[in-house]
Amino acid sequence: MKRKPPGWPKYMEAKLPAGGIRYFWNAPTWARKRGCPIKSEALGTDYAAAKARCDEYLNPFFMSWLSGGDRDAKRQAPIASFDWLVADYKSSKKYTKRPPRTRSSYDRALEDVAGYTLTDGRRFGVLNVNSIKAATVDTLYEKLKVGPDGKPRHRSALLDMTVCKLAWKVAHRNHPTIVPATNPFKGIEVEYESKQNRAANLAELVQFVRTADEDGSPSLGTAAMIAFYWLVREEDIFGRMAWSDYRPVEHPTAVQAWHHKNRKTEKVIIPLFDADGTELFPELMVRLESAARNGTLMVMRDNPDPRKKIHMPWMTGGRNPMRWVQAEVRRLCRAAGLPDEISFTSFRHGGHTDGADSGLTDAQMRALGGHKTTAALLRYTKETEAQRRVGARKRLDKRTERGNLSE
């Protein structure tokens, strides 16, 4: 548009595609480069609604960010809009107490929904929560199951719906007179079955460790062994497990394994020696006894930082603190010729499966892995032929013991 009417909002643009005029809000390029939290947004075809969106939310929020003031979207989004509901959830302890990696995935899921462009060009986030019905969400779910490239994204769409269901529940509890009790994200017919993580076996662990050592990244090999033998989660290995946990003064013949899960902390004391003095984890103990102690944490980067001249933790800041580790593990797995399905998580799953193959009971597995229930344990222990063989042999031995026909 060459001429703009009086009161035209700053940063709002009009475009004239084949379907008629549409309005958009775009942050300046320099602001996006500086990390402006507001993304470009389609405002639909109604000028009055687009102007109100810019005047009441986008531009005040942008100016607040620009001046370094209050960046809380909850105070800028119109009350009772889905954007407001999302901001309310993200200011609650149900969100803030979750680990950074979880919050990052939740952020993407919430933005998938709030940022979805409706047929009239508006974002889903501008809808009033009272207008969002189950049928609306069902239609949205069907759309989100297919990515922009036409490929299915069932798992991501399911996470989108699950996180929004939680956000709606929290917002209703906080504002029961504003957010309806009927949760439209609840009861969606799901077509997706979660795919189990691939468990790495002992031979694959050995190959990974050998490749890591040859690559000059022995710390990642050590981390994989800790996950496999002591069943520790990757965030705890790279972010919390310290040298002081290995044979501490109060437990000189054991290691303290920490498990942080669902905002709860579980400490498991794992013995390093049997009653007769036999080392229970000789491969890992030899490695740790000879490893360089480059910092407080047991697993640190192998080379000093070029600028800081000290060894840094593998975990970084940001929304996904494990991204650097994941990239390096992926690179080493390829170099080792391991299947693409193997990730760092595979080593912990492999340790659980190795324990089940060795004939450990559920109680023994829970004690080693810090699990509270057998249901939680079953997520990690994969069924294998070895387990069936051990089970069949135990049945045979029991029948023979009773003097049955299997003698």
C-alpha cells in the first residue's frame, strides 16, 4: 500500500496476494539479529483486528524488549487469548521447575500451536480460549501431523497436544473464571505409537569407546561407560556427577550415582566391590583411576577452551544444553560404524537390557537404576532372546527339581 491511513501501526505491513489483502507484523532485521523474542506474525485480513493486535500487544511488547524493561508476554497478550494462556503457564512452577532441555521442547510445542496460521491468516494464539473447542483442536491436530515438507510428524504433533493439555490445565487452575474447565486438548484420538529407543549392546559400547579414544575424546567414552554400567542419565553424567562422588570418604568402596527425574533427586550408592573383594566394574574403574581430573565434574571436555585456557563442561547454556554432546556423540557413532538409531541414551538403555539379560530381578534393576516402580523400569529394559532363554532355563530347572518329565 502506497498510502497508509492515520494511526497505521508501526512495523505492520500489507500485502496483496491473489486471495486479497492480508496484514503482517515484522520486526526490523536489526532487532531479529539482536535476538528479539517476537517473531513475524500474520495478522489476517481484517484491518481493525490487525491494528488492535499491533497496538495492544506486538508493539508494546516490542518496545518493552527494546528498552530492556518487562518482557513478560503475559502482561502484553490480551487476557483470555491462547497466547495469554501459554504465557500464564510458562510463568508457573509447573513450567519453570522443569529442566532446561524439557522447557526447550515444551517451548517448541507451544509455539507450534500458538503460531499456527489459520485459514484467515491469523495465528492460533490470538484466539479467545472460550472459542477453542474440541473440534477446533481435532482439526489442528490433523494439520500438525504433517510437516511443511509433506512428511508425517506424528510424534511432534502428539507432544504439541500433550503440552497444550498441561498448559490449559494449569491456566484453568490459576484462572477458573477465565479458562473453561473443559480441556479441548484432552481426549484426542492418537494414531502414533512411541518408538522405543535403540539399546546399545556391550560390543557396540566397546566400539564407541575405542573410537572416542582414537578420536582424542576419551571423556565421551567414559561417559558412555558410566551410562551403561551405572545406569546414570546423560544430564546427570555431564552436568552433576563429580569426582567427589567416586569412592567418597563416607563410602570409600562405592560410587554415588545421582538421578534427577521429575523434579526429584534420588541418590543410589553402587558398590564397587563384592563381599570377597572382587571388582564389580573393573573396566570402568581402571579407566577412572587413570583418567585426568580436569575439573570438579567427572566428565569434562578433553581439550582446554582456546580463550579461557581451562577445561570446560560438556553441557552448554541455552535451551538445549546437551546439543554439543549430542552432535559429538552422533559424529563418533558414525565414525565407529554404529547404526544411526544409536544415540547417547542408547547406552543407558543398553545397560538396563544387559542387566535383564544377566537375569537380574526387577527389584535388583530398580535398586541399581534408581527407579521407583517396575513400570518405569520397563521403559528402559528391552525384551531380548537372552531373557527368554534364561527364563526358559529357569523353568526347566524348576521342573527337573520337582522330578518332572524334563529330567
